[in-house]
Amino acid sequence: MMDKSITKLAFLGLGVMGYPMAGHLAKAGHSVTVYNRTTAKAQAWVDEHGGSLGETPAEAARGAEVVMACVGNDDDLRSVCLGPDGAFATMSEGSTFVDHTTVSAAVTAELHAAAKAKGIAFVDAPVSGGQAGAEGGQLSIMCGGAQADYDWIEPVINTYAKLCRRIGESGAGQMTKMCNQIAIAGLVQGLSEALHFASKAGLDGASVVEVISQGAAGSWQMSNRYQTMLDDHFDHGFAVDWMRKDLAICLSTAEENGASLPITALVDQFYKDVQKMGGGRWDTSALFKRLQNDGTK
């Protein structure tokens, strides 16, 4: 059901995540103006969902009470926020910017300060759940920002979330997403090694997973990726290139706060091997393919 207190929204970035997320907002009854760097993608969204198209982030954000963004990296986020064509240029005092991009804590702090100077609330709200979670409206969303700002936009975010929580002040959402990626890196490597071991031992991988998934070894990765891994199918899901971008943020932040991430650093190098295999756009579960190729080819 549409939150009656917020009517006009803008959504910046219509990739594999943003396109369906913005669609859920439209289906909930909100008036949504979209922007995408490739205008044809934005036009396709409008043709499918209604709403309107902004030629620039500033045009899309004009008059919006809440502006959401889901773009690629730090520089992409800066480009849709700052400058004469950026969203901050036309957002009104008292409006709220919600960043669903996974970015560094540094750019979050920078943009939070820039927004605050203009009287704009800023909530960092990275997501987990992948393309399937975005399409099904089942994302897990971790937020950082002032409590009042979070309370204002939570009903809107819930249109595409199965769980949305404020973790703390500005930046806490991005730090939590780093925890998420650190945990996933180790899980996928462990699952890959288990399936690789089963193969070398002459066991049926599917039968192995059927048993161990019901015990302590079970995980989302196991339930949702084991079959595609066994089928040597990796042309889907969350790309290795994006995972390396995220892990670089994790490792850089760990250098700053003193956290020890030896497994994360190792798995990051394994993903580098996958990139060398030509798998930069493969799903993160391609760590299994690396092992099956003896980790060197």
C-alpha cells in the first residue's frame, strides 16, 4: 500500500537492481520520475511502468520528496549527486536522498555533508539479495542516518524490502554492507571447496548438498547456487567485477580501522584469478570454476 505522506519520488540508476526496485515503487502507487545514463533504458521503464523521465539527475529530482539512487561506484554516485546536473542542485530543503549503491564510507561522509549543507537529509541504504531479490521485492536493506530521516523513508523502502533496518548514524549502512560482503566471500569459497572436494572424491554433488544443506553447513549461497555451479553456469547473478570493487572497499576500510581480514584478502585474489580467466561478468560462485580449473587457468 502506498505511504500517503510521500507522493513524488525520483529513482536514479536503472540497472539490474534499480530497474525492478523503481518498478515496485510505481506499482505501490507512487509518482516516480526516473533517470538513467542510457536514456533508452529509462524510456523503456516509463513505457512499462508509467511515470516520467528526467534527462539529467537534476531534472529527475526536481520537486521530489525522496530521491533514490542505485548506481555503480563512488564516482557514479558523485556524478548523480553533485554539480549543476546533479540531484542536489534541484532537491528542495527538507527532502531526502537515499543511496542504495554500495560505496566507500568516505564518499558517504562526503555526500552526507554536502546534502546537510543544503538542508537535504541523506540515508545510506545499501542492499543485499541480488537481482532476484530486487525483482521479487525481497531485499535486505541496511541503513545509516538520523532516526527521524530513516523513519520518514522506511515505508517507501519497504515496497521492495523483506527486511529494512537502521543500524546507526550516517555510514553505518555501508559498514554493514561491508560485513555482508566479507561473510559472503568466505561462504562462497567454502562452498566451492566443498563441491570441488566432492567431485574429486567421486561423489554426486547434488546428493551431498541435499544432505549437508539441512545441517549446520546450510546457507543461502548453498541453496541458490549449488546447482548452477555443478552445471558450470555462471552467466547470471552478482558479477565478480562488482564483488572485487566491494572487497576493495572492505580491505581499504580494514586498513583504516585495524580489522584483520586474511580470508577476505585471499578470496579477493581468487576473484582476481577468475577475472584473468575471462570471468569478470560471471557470478561470484565462479570461484568453483577456478578450482575445477586447478586455480591457475
